[in-house]
Amino acid sequence: MKPFGRVVICGVGLIGGSFALALKARGLVREVVGIGRTTASLERARELGVIDRFATDWATALDGAELVLLAMPVGQMLGVMQAMAPHLGPDTLVTDAGSTKRDVIEAIYSNLKSHLEQVVPAHPIAGAEKSGPDAARADLYAGRKVVITPLSENRPEAVARVREAWAATGASLHDMSPQEHDRVFAAVSHLPHLLAFALVHEIAGRANAEQLFGFAAGGFRDFTRIASSHPEMWRDISVANRHALLAELDTYITELAWIRALLSQGDGDSLLKLFSEARDAREAWLAGRFDA
């Protein structure tokens, strides 16, 4: 793979920072420039070696850039694209790491209409509950999936170069339409986060919350781990993908109503069957039998 000269990372936390570190670890970028909302995060990223320098305006950041990664929460995409559009040259490629795709692509068409050939949407499936520059690591994407959702207007060479960049992080690449992407991840990512946040919030609101948290152990910790995730990011994802997420939530509520009925009836045999089927499905998933 031909190395990049200058890569710009907007959002230098876990996702953007790990992308930069992965390219650096393989010697595939000469310089990484950071840009973002807070100077403190940018300075910390520079201290850690995640970026080489940072810019406070898009004209400076994009000067000589070959690739831009938009790695901030999806709720910020619209404003960021508006700000960068006047300074984006015809030879600078753009990709993103947004966890939703239809809203991001709508923002692309609204704000980067004259640059559609060079903007290639993507989504790395490699999040974690920690955020910020200190959470970034070079191996975050190793063995993980990255979904590419190319635009019909994309130049083939632009798609190929963006795919090279993501593959260089150690990820495996998969293509999806934006609609399929948002339906799939509403079920297996967005809904689990919603449930984890909801359970912790409900427990925390009880009069005996201190007692409940005091006795909570491994099961509670495992189920609610992702409730330590970035609240702003997950607010943005939930709102952006709310139609698909509402459909998944309704399906889950139906499943809970069925389980409630089994409990009410004391139907241990049916509960055992349900639990066994769920366990077997999870074990098959862990064994890679459902791998895409």
C-alpha cells in the first residue's frame, strides 16, 4: 500500500485515535493532523503521539491533506461538514466512522455535494466503553469488521484507496447499503446499549440504589458494561437511527411480554427451552458459526 502523506483526524478519541495509531504503527502515514472541539483533547492526543500536530480551523487542517477521517459523534457530522466544505480540495479523500449511515449520507449530500466522488462512508465495528485519546490503541481494529457503504457517485479509485486505509488497520471489510446497515446495527448494537443504559438508570433511581449496587456482581457488571459508553455519542446514534431502533425495541418488548407470561404461569419447561436456545445461539456465535 502506498503511504499517505498527511491524514486529518476529526475527533481524536478512541475511534479516530486508534485509526491514526494503526497507520503510524505500519509506517503508512507521514503526518497526522488532529482537529476537534476541545483543545485539551487535541493537546493530550499530541502528548500521547496519537497525532503529530493539531489545527483549530479547517483551512489549516486540510492544507495538503490526502485523507480525512470524521470520527466525532454522528450528531456533529452536519456542522462539521458545513465547516469543512469550503476548504475541501478535489484530491482529498474523506471517510467517516459513524455508527449510523443514512443520516451521515444525508449530511454528505446536503453539504459536500460537489465532492461526492471523493467521500466514502464507513463504520468500524470496534467500539469500547472507554473514550478519549487515552483509550486509543493501534490494535483496536485488528480482526474487527469495517462496513463500507459507498456512494454511487464515488470514484472507483477513491473507494479503493479508502478501503486500503481501513484494511491497513487490520480490519476485514464488508459492503452494505445504508438501509441494511442501520437495520442490522439497530438490532445488535444500538438496542443493547439502550437496554444497558435503561437498566442502570432504573436501578439508580430506586430508594435502595446504594444497597442494590453494593450487591451487584459479575452478571450485572457484564450486562451493563456498555452503559459506561460515551453518553453524547449514544444519544446521537439513538436519535439518528430511532425508526429502526423503535422497531427493534418493540420486538424486544414482545419477547419480554412472552417471558413475563411464562413466569406468571410458572412454566419452567418453556423457560428452560427458551434459555437453552438462547445459550446455544450465543455459543454458536462465539464459535464463529454466524460469521459474515
